Amino acid sequence: MPEAMTGMNALLTDMPVSESSWNNAREAIIQKIRTERIMNTNILFSYERARKLGIEHDLRKDVFNAAPAMTINEVRDFHKKYISGGNYNIVVLGNTKRLNLEELKKYGEIKFLTLEEIFGY
């Protein structure tokens, strides 16, 4: 767990930059949108999700149109502005007897949640 927490914290703080990985990820996003079909009840769920964001159309259209011209520098700037240096709520699932609580305290206050609080049942 200490290594995982350190690694996750590093990713949240400093985004790794790889031009080739970025190009592959961008092409994968574009290809997924090209081939993905929203069907059956997912139509309603997708519509409701967009409405909660204040969007009245399929958000994938915006992503599909913007992705080809998007640069890794734009993504890095977004990361710096909205992700890096922020406060985070981290959920660690596990048996409390097997967790290193002293290590977790280094990252902030520990709050124990019930299954209902986490999963809604």
C-alpha cells in the first residue's frame, strides 16, 4: 500500500508526459467514439448524465471534434490547473486489520465508511 499511495500521489501531482503515449491514447479515444453505439436504456442514462453537466447534446461529439487537434501541452495545462496541488478524497477498500493505518494517516484524516455509504446498499 505505501508504494501504491506514493505512486498515485505522484500521478496526481505531476502528470507523466510521453508524446507517443499521448498520440496512442488520443487515437484510441477517437476510435472508441467512432465504433461505440449507445443503445437501449443507456440512451436514457447518457442523456441524464449529460443533463447533470448542463449539456443538451451528446458530449462525445465535442470530444470527437476536439481530440484530433488537442495537444499534450493542453492536457498538461489542464492537469496543472484542475488536478495538481488539489485536495483529494481517497478511498481504500480492505480489511482494517491488514491496513497500515499509520501510513494512511500521513495522507490526512481517516474516516471509516460503511458498505452502504460506499456502495449505496
